[in-house]
Amino acid sequence: MDVYRKEIYAEKNFGKYALFVSFFPQLVAGPIERSKNLLKQISVKHPFRFENMRSGLLLMLFGYFQKVVLADNIATLVNQVYDNYTQYDGTVLAVATLLFAVQIYCDFGGYSSIAIGAARIMGFNLMENFNAPYLANSVADFWRRWHISLSTWFRDYLYIPLGGNRKGKLRKYMNLLVVFITSGLWHGASWHFVIWGGINGIYQVIGEIMQPVRDKAVEILHIDRKNFSHQLMKIIATFLLINLTWVFFRANSVTDACTIIRNIFTMQNPGTLFDGVLYNLGIERQKFNMVLVSIGILAVIDICKFKNIHLMGKLFKQEIWFRWFVYLCAVFYVLIFGAYGPAFDAGQFIYFQF
């Protein structure tokens, strides 16, 4: 397709092409690389560079933090609740759903960071796959930040060939729905995945239809769209809407998902948050508190990324003793709080199944 569109030359060297399609860092789950990026890099020499190794190792370390400290620890709680959802009230189900949002982000974001870091050590630059997605201010913005390599793949190879937004609004809405339903099928040939994709598509269609109404409301109410409180409200609303779809993604069936959502919206005992029940969901109190602290660390890193504050670049400018202090603290944090050991059943990356 890329050769047909004249976006890349036709590679005649079988070895280079074979390396492109089997490049191990991103072979299993992404980022989904394009020929015009990765194939071109294979055709040039990559001498060893200390800077690449340093930044690559730090990216991998961050990926391990996301995967073994956050995703795998949270998975224990989420699996306990979702696999036995009839035993828990709406409050616990809501907490598990919020934590699943962090789990799936850290699971796949962690894999992507490890893949990008491993490739960078060898001198290859893979595309960014996540860009602070939970700080998005709309569902459309979320999908520009989440699994970017897949979102742009669907845009370039399905949405635009279907006509994109060039054939009227109705056709545009249909194209959006087709893309997101296809995305659901890509994750699995099950109705709960199809509904997950369909809801995300409906969100975008409704957002497009309601845009003039929102613009008029902003004008009448004299709302400053750049105001922090307004932006925060949009971020929270987007996060909650996306969390609603994650229920269908994580649940074992459509029936389970509908029951879980109904129980969340009819929660009768919010006091569960404070009576210690959350400490009896598969992970002990200390580890649960560590997860909350780690989520806070992740939030700070994402906020800095959202504001274009390059933490890695700032760290590299510090004195060597400070840099190594940070490196060692990060390594020991992962070693101490990571979910592994003889008693731990290491779970595969979530996206390996898709």
C-alpha cells in the first residue's frame, strides 16, 4: 500500500525486508511501525552511541515500572473483583474499574516503553505509542493519545480510504463507526469488544454533532475555554466516559458488563471506601498504598509530558552523583515493589492476545 501510494520505495533486498517485518522489539504487540519509518532506518548504519543506550535503558526501566509495579499488582485486585463481581457492591466495582484503566494503560504503555527503549539502544527510533491519554479533554483527543500507532493505522488505511470526512457529514459519521467497530473486532471476535468499539465511535459522532451546541453555550455563558477549571472538567468527563467503555473491554461477557455498570450506578454503600474492604481484594494494605503512591508518580510524569516538560533531558543535565542517585532509586523501587517471585504467576502482557 505504501509503495502504491509512493510513500516508500519498493525494497528489493529480502534481508532488509525480513528484518523490517520481524524486528523483535515491536514484533509482538507494537508500536505498529510503518515502512516509511522503520524500513528506511534499516538501510542506514547505526553506530553505537552512549546517549542512545542511556535514554533507551531509562525508557525500559520506566516500562518495567509501569508493568511489574503498577499493572501486575493492580491486575491481582481487578481480576479478583471482575471474576467474582456478584460478591461485591457498586463501590468496589467502581474502584476496580478505575484501577483497570490504570492497569491496561500501564500494561501496554509499559510494553511500548520497553520496546521503544530496546530499539533505541540499537539506534532505531520507533514511533511514540502513548501521550498522556488520560489527560485528554475529549474522546477524540483520547484516541489521538492512546495506542497512537494503531489509531493512525486505522485512520490512514481504513478511515481515509472509506472517504474520511470528504463525502459529507453522514458519511463521516458512518466511517467513524466502521473504524471503531472494526477496532473492537481487532481486539476479539466477541460482542463485548464490538460494543466497546461501537460506544467509542458513538461518543465521537455525538461529539461532532453537539459541537455547534457546545460552541453556542460557551458563547452565551461567556466561558473561557482556556480556563483551568473548564479544562479540568473536560478531562474528568472524558476519563469517566472512557472508563465506562473499559467495563465492556474487561468484562467476560456483555451480560457481565451490563450488570457491573448497573451495580456501579446503583451503589448503596460508598462507605466501603473507608471500612477496609479495599485491603482484602487480593493485595495487602501496604502494597495497595504503594500502588496509590505509584499512580501518583505516574500522574506527575504524564502531567510533565502533557506540558512538554522533558524530564529525561532535565535529568541528564544534573550532576553525575544526582543522576546515579535517581537511577538507583528507580531500579530498587522496581525490584522491591514489582510483582514477581516464586509465588507470583507472571501474567502476559494484555495486548499479546490481540
